[in-house]
Amino acid sequence: MKNENKVALITGITGQDGAYLAELLLEKGYIVHGLKRRSSSFNTSRIEHLYEDPHVENPRFILHYGDMTDSTNLIRVVQETQPDEIYNLAAQSHVQVSFETPEYTANADGTGTLRLLEAIRLLGLTKKTRFYQASTSELYGKVQEVPQSETTPFYPRSPYAAAKLYAYWIVVNYREAYGMHASNGILFNHESPIRGETFVTRKITRAAAAIHLGLQERLYLGNLDAKRDWGHAREYVRGMWLMLQQDEPEDYVLATGETHSVRSFVDKAFAHVGMPIDWRGNGVEEKGYDKTSGRCVVEIDPAYFRPTEVDLLIGDPTKAHTKLGWKHQTSLDQLVAEMVREDLKVMARNVPSVGATKGFAYA
């Protein structure tokens, strides 16, 4: 089947990955349906440029209210849309928050995936609808081997990862039990200028921009030694799409194959605003100083340490390279530069006088 007029349903469409995936599918000629939660405030900023008036004839981008904790709603949306492809990106995806809301995280991320799979099965769509599940490198947790591949044993270290572990295996089970074309994408950390502001990478780039513009005094972080495999989200959503274009459903790792520490990410971000960091002290007493001014701009806050830390993640994307023809293109330096640049633009627009005095005048 050609992409023209294929129908896709994306849960979590208002998130970073959902927005990039919607863009990609629309460019390929898909009709895109998105599931979003009802909220008293607008939470659609990432997809506003894709919005179509529902009153126009034959819209190609349609939003539906829904929630992964409501099975009747999910069944209704799947029945109404009759999708050729479902991309399940919806989740309570913040690891730290999952320690505070473990039951909700399990309900939305674990059982929510089951609800969606059951909707496909109950509606008799197992041969029509292909299913993508957003798995996560957090499944590896206390890593059993380096680097991590599709065959590496899982050892989740958070309620989020444990919920995603159930989702992973229920996808495998439905694939084997009912012959569904269902694949898990085990995606390592992927970032962008539209990454959520509570995630560590965006927190860092926003802080670098804000501190440079005089809008913030200091950045507070947790484990600076944690190492992650960071790529660009726009490239990773293409990998999601490629998985559902294969003749046979399989699970794939998407990663860069490189790992960097949080400290290194901080160094790169602040370097892009002309503030090289001088690290002093050890452990929770370690601080980062702007080498130029001598001012302390980074501190450790023990509140940001997780009860069980994940120290090292680095993916082996060989299978994706070989079978999907997928490879990452953006280096970490390029990614950090793009994120800092966009955060500077946003802040300079919001505070024109500050932006102008710092030499940032953006349209």
C-alpha cells in the first residue's frame, strides 16, 4: 500500500516525538489522527503549525480527546479512525516523577499499552493495523552488558522502566499470540529544541540561555556522572516509521552508539553561550563556575538524585543499520548547539530588551 491516504493514529501526539512523527507522516501523504488528553489549558504548542480547521472538507490532521487509562475511549477512537498504523507514544515518561506516581505510571504506560492492543484485537483489526510501541533504553537500567542491543537482558530501575517492561513483553505476546504486526522501538535518549522543559537536556540548554541573558542565576542538577546515548528526535521518529514498513515485525534499538556524561552536556551547552565551565569540588559539593566571570552557575541538588540510579546507557544500533537502513545523522555537538540556539531565540523574543542588549535580535 502506498503512503498516500494511509491512516495513522498517534497517541501522545502533543509530545516531542508525536509532533515530529506527525510532521513526517503528513509529508508522506498520510491522514494523521492524534490522541490528546483533555486539559484546562492548551497543551498543543508543538503541533499548532499542523492544525487544520475541523470544518474544512477532508482534513488530514485530526485530534481526538482520549487517555491511555480509558479503554472504552481507546476502542471508540480506533473504531472511528480504522488506522493502518498506530504509534503508541503516550506515556508518563518522566523517570523521576514515576517514583512519586508509580501507580499512575503503571496504569498509563503498562496497562495502557494492553488496552490499545486489545482494542485492535477486539475490533478485528489484527491483520490490518500495524502497531509501534515506544519502548525505552531505561529498560536496561542496571546494565548487564555494554553496549546494549536487542538481546541484552533488561534490569529496570524505576517504576517508569518497570511499566515499560510490561508494555514491551505484552507487545511481544500479542505479536506471537495473534499474529499482529507489532514492534517495539527501544529508543535511547533523543532530544530536540521541543524537548519537555523538565527533562535534563532541555533544562540545561534553557538554563545556559537564561543565565547568559541574565534571566536566571544558577542551574541545579543531580547526578553529573550519569552517561547517556543522546540523538536527535527528528531522526528517531523516522526509525519508528521504518519499523512499520518492514514485511515482518521485529524489535529494534535506535541509538547513536556513543555515550556522554551529563557534565559533558553542561560543558557543551555553556560553551555555546561563551561561558566555559570550571568544575570545582567533589560529590554533592561539586560546583560549576563560569571561567570568564568566576561566578558559580551550576550546583548539585541531592533532591534530583533518583532512589535507584541508571549510571550508563549506550546503544548498539547495528540491527537498525542493517535491516532498516537507519542511522543517526546529528552529532551531540550539533544537537546541543541547535537546542541552545533555539532557547536563546525564544527567550530573546519573550524579553526583547534583554535580547537586544545581549546581541540577540530575532524576528
